[in-house]
Amino acid sequence: MSRRSTRAFSRLAFFAFVGAATIAVACGVDVIGERVVIIPVDATPDVEPSLPPKPDGAPPVDAGDAAKPDCPEGLSGPRLVPVPGSDFCIDTTEVSNAQYNEFLSATNGGRLDAGIPEGGLPPRCNAARGFDRAVGALPEGGPPAHPVTYVSWCAAYAYCAWAGKRLCGNVVARDAGSGDWYEACSDHGKHVYPYGDVHEPQACNDENVVGDLEPVGSRPTCEGGVPGLFDMAGNVIEWIDDCDGPGDASLCAIVGGFHSSPAILSTCRQTADYPVNGSSGVVGFRCCTDRP
């Protein structure tokens, strides 16, 4: 089976399951030919894009390997861990509600006119109206340590820019076996799951272990593909910077599994498409940044 056919099949398999699970609460699913198109019920509203100012100060970061300098300091959000053999660092965990609330507080509730960094937002975000959570989210997103959800791709992109980072992306667009997120999760393609080649029940928050979200980084057994990296399988699916077009109707990739995903849908290579302005209670994100 070709790579393209494999990806199409994996999308169908993914949403055949997701459609019957938690994500179905947030969206309807239509299948057009081989392509799965998700029609979101909760989506971030529209307006001219802009981004908030970058913050001052942040927690210290983990040490890097000897081949490269350590990760940048003074950035907001989760701590960063270097990916050995690569030129980038990645957030140790998914962005939490507490961390996202800092962003909203700094931008007057996620307003677009709160400031814009160099480069701004990509054209696919021209319809964005703000970066607050979509309708359906709990007040302040729910428990502070849980991963943030109900945010669009553009909101995730905006947060990472505000934090002095970037949304993790793919080196080869539309290729599930490439890019920052995959390289970190699989340790450069060495493993199927972040912790190894065989699924370990209860290692991560998948397969309905608890049937709901958990605080980020709460399972030491869900570490990998590099030391100090957690929750690359399960808990929430994650946005990455890999979209099929420049417009506001484009589909962008979500990767990894969520808390109800079966083992086959929790691998480092698993991807699916989701509308750029869509949001869900099982879709979150983390950020990356280049090493100095």
C-alpha cells in the first residue's frame, strides 16, 4: 500500500473510532470519498489576525546534550527538553490550562488587538476573531493542570508565538513520518510508541485507562521518545504546523492519541486532519523552538 493510501486509510480508521468517542461531542464527521472532513460545532470565531506581545521570564529549562547548546531560556509555558541529534527543543508536556490562562490574561482575554509579533499569523488565520477557548469549554478550561483544549489551530499558533516558541511542525508537509513532533516522539523513527515498539497498557492515558483527561506529565511511565518528554501518546491529540493549504478552510494535522484512543491510534506516526478553525475537548498542543 502506498504512503498516500496508508495515510488515507489511517485517517478513516482514526475517525471511525473518534466519531464514536469523545470528539463526536464537539463535531460531526462527513466522509467524502477517501477524505475525512470534520464539521466542527464549536469553532473559534473570526477577524483580522494579530498576536500578543511576548512575555518576560519563565521557568528554567532542562539541560541539552553535548552536541548542541541547551534550549533557550526565559520562555513561557512548559519547560523545554532538547532532542538529541536535532536542532530543536520541544515542550516537556502539553500546554496546561493554567499556562494558557496566563496567555489569555496577558492578551485581555485573547484579543487580537493585544499586539502582534514579527511575522504575524499565517493567511489561514485571517478569519480568526480571538484566541479564547471555544464554546463548550469549562470556566478557565477546567482543572489548572489539565491540558488546554477547545482551542483552534490559530489559537495554538498564537500561544506558541507569544511564548517565544513555535507550533511543532513537519519537515515534509503531509508526511506522517517526518517533522519535529514525530522525530521527538519516536526518537528519530526508532520506536513505534514514545516508550518503545510494543504498546504498554496503562503506561500512558489511552485506552480509557481513566476515561478522561489527566494532569499533564502525571504518568512517569509515559516518558519518551527522548528523556524528559511526556504524554506524547494519549491524554489529548495535539495540533502541529502541517496544513493542506493556506486558506481558512484548510485542514491541519493532529497527532498522537487521546484518553480513549485504542493502542493502534496512539502511535507516534498516527495523524489525522482537522479544520483549522475547529476545536474539541480532546485536542490540545505543545510548542517547539530552535536550539541556539
